[in-house]
Amino acid sequence: MTRTCMALLAVLVLCALSLVTSRHQARRAFVELERQQARAHQYDVEYGQLSLEESTWGMPARVAQIARDNLHMELPTPSRVEVVDLPGAQ
């Protein structure tokens, strides 16, 4: 009888330790999941900001303004424009 009780007690202790370990691992996994979700949200916000910045930097009016001001470029007059046909193009 004593051996049976000791064996059952040992099994009970092992089950309890297993339960504690699995709950601890589940909590750690949940914390990591929350951390990764927060990081994903930060990346989404940063992507939105970068997309807005990219669209601002690539606006045709801005590119034309920089071409005029910094590079001293200007549109050619119609008399200076030549249309060249490519051989074999239709």
C-alpha cells in the first residue's frame, strides 16, 4: 500500500511539474507573440509613412521644379524637337 501511494504521489508531482512547465512555456510564447505583433504594427506604420514620403518625393511637379532650379534644365522649344522613327518599328 505504501509503495502504491508513493508511486501515485510521484506521478502526481510529475504531472504537476509538467503542467507548470507547459503553462510557463505558453505564457512565454504569448509574450513573444504580443511582442512580434507590436513590431508588425510598427512596421505597418513605418511603411505607410515611407509610402507617403515616396509619393511626395516623386511628384512630377516637384521633379520639374528641381530640374529647373538645381539642374538648370528647361523644356525645349518646339523648333528644337525632332521626332526620330526607329527602323522596323510600326
